[in-house]
Amino acid sequence: METSLSRGGLSLDTLSAPRIEATLRHGVITTIDKALLDAAWETVRPLVRWTPMLRSDHVDSLVGARVFLKAESLQLAGSFKMRGACFRVSRLSPDERGRGVVAFSSGNFAQALALAGRLAGVPVTIVMPCDAPERKVELTRRAGATVVLTDHGARNREEVANARAHEIAAEEGRVFLHPFDDPLVVAGQSTLMREVQLDAERERVRFDCILCPVGGGGLIAGTALAEKHFGSGAEVIAVEPDACDDMRRSLISHRRERNVGNPPTICDAMQAYTPGAVPFEAAAHLVSRGITVDDDTVRTAMRIAFEEFKIVLEPSGAIALAAALRHGAEFANRTVALLCCGGSVSVEDLVRLTRPRATAS
């Protein structure tokens, strides 16, 4: 799990991007510009896996389009979150590294930050909902983080975990890191789309649209900004569960909408209570629209990913494929990139979620 992070003798301590240091020295970054995306690429590229783009004639026939699946489930720590975590940790000052960091997460940023922190020698505390998948809690602890569980009751679980993480930061003097509402995290996530673009250029492929999962908005903001600065004008579409469509509604109203309570969905990584202010303000004007997917179609997508591509996707990681299946008519005869963003799921949950619905518990 950790060996690829240090190949070539690279570490988060030795990598830097001098051209943005002045901005960082004089205050918080508020603009995610091309220079910041370039700095993220230079820092993150040697630290993560270049994950493959996969094809299947059968999936093309099911969707009615030319489909490319970005298998980010094969990333270190199991999801795209490793990219943002690496870049954010690389920008901590020596004092901040010594104090350690705290963040909240339902699981994927938790694992990524734990691993990035261990690489950099930074103590990491993660606040997670008590109903986060046991596998994600276990992997976060295994990566070296201290895990604090919160009981949210009827309140939104991410909101409760966020509040507790802020309390720990104040009580223990740790640096609070947000999993998506942070310009440096967004810039780090943009490196996923940079890989897609370079692979497409190499294969002489031009994408018509990008289907991108949305929880808090960090990935879609990074994706949209990368497409703006380095792409060829592909339409960027937000994908969410039917029950947690705050980004879709926000794009329509032009303001950040909220989810109430804990809307039921198997996509546990996509239950943010509202899009982050930073990603929404940075990229909402670059995202064309939002579409939603039901849980049953997500289950089907997980099964197809396993059978056709031989990869394991967690529900949130499969939702882009699910959207292509459910909304295939909208993408007929187009060339589509699916950002399949994570695969942190236990064998037991994979079997339970992908067995025929009539017998699933």
C-alpha cells in the first residue's frame, strides 16, 4: 500500500513548487489558477499511481456510446482522494507539520490523509461517523491515523463530524484540513483529469463529455478547472445519488443548496450536506448540469465493473458508470469519460450489494 509513494526517493518533504510560495506566504489561497494546477501536477504526479483508462465493447453497447472508464479505484489508498491529500500535506509549514492535522471524513479522505501524513511524518487525527463502513475505519487506522468516531443521531453525519474535528483542532492545537472545501485539495484533485487528458491525447481521443461523481465538489471542481485550462472543451456533468442531489439543485439555483438529515443511499461517500464554498465558487460556472442515479442502477454498475473490467468499485466509485447506463440516450454516439473514483469496499459488502436485488439484505 505504501511502497509506491516513495519510489525514486521522493517524499512530500522534498517536493515543492516555488512559483506559488509567495501566494502561500502572504495568506490563504482563494484563486485556483493555472499556476496552482501546474504546481499540483508537479508535486502529486510522482507520488500517486497513473491509473488506467479501460474500454469494453459490451459497455459501449449498453450505453450506446464510446465509453472510457478511468479506474481510479486502483489508486493508492483506494480513491482519488490521495491526490488532494498529498498536495495539501505538502503545503504544510514546518510548524503545522509538528502540530499535526485533523480532518473529518466518511472514509476515503480519511485513508488518503492518513497515508499522506505518514509519508510526511505528520500526525493525523480523523473524525469519522460511527456508521462509516467498518472497512474504511480499519484501513484508516492501519494507515497510521488516530480515529475518533461521532454519533450523529438524526443530524447530518458529515456536519457533526466536521464540528467535532474543529473542536479537536482548538483543544489540541492541530491544523484543521477540510476534505474538499480547500483550494489546495481541489488543485490536487485536478491531477486525475490531467491524466485523462494526456491519455486521450496519446490515443487521439477527443471526449464530448465527462461524467464526474460529486460529494462535496472537490473532484468536479478540479476536473472542470483542468478541462478549462488544459482540455478540449468537453462538457463536464455532475453525477449524484437521487437522494443527495445538492450539487444538481445548486447548479440550477446558482447558490449552494443543502441536504437535510442523512438521505438514504448506498453511496456513503456522497453524503455531504452541501457543496463546498471553494469548489462551488471556483467551478460551478464550468459544470454544465447535474444528473442523478438510483441505488439499484449503482448496484448494477458495480457488478458490470467487476465482470467486464475486473475491477472493484464501491458504490460512489461506480456512480459515473451507473449514470451512463441510466441516461444512455443522452450520450448516444458520443465519446464519454467516466471518472470511477474509488474502490474502498469490503468483500462482504461487495457481495451483498451486487447480488440480485431480490435476495440482497
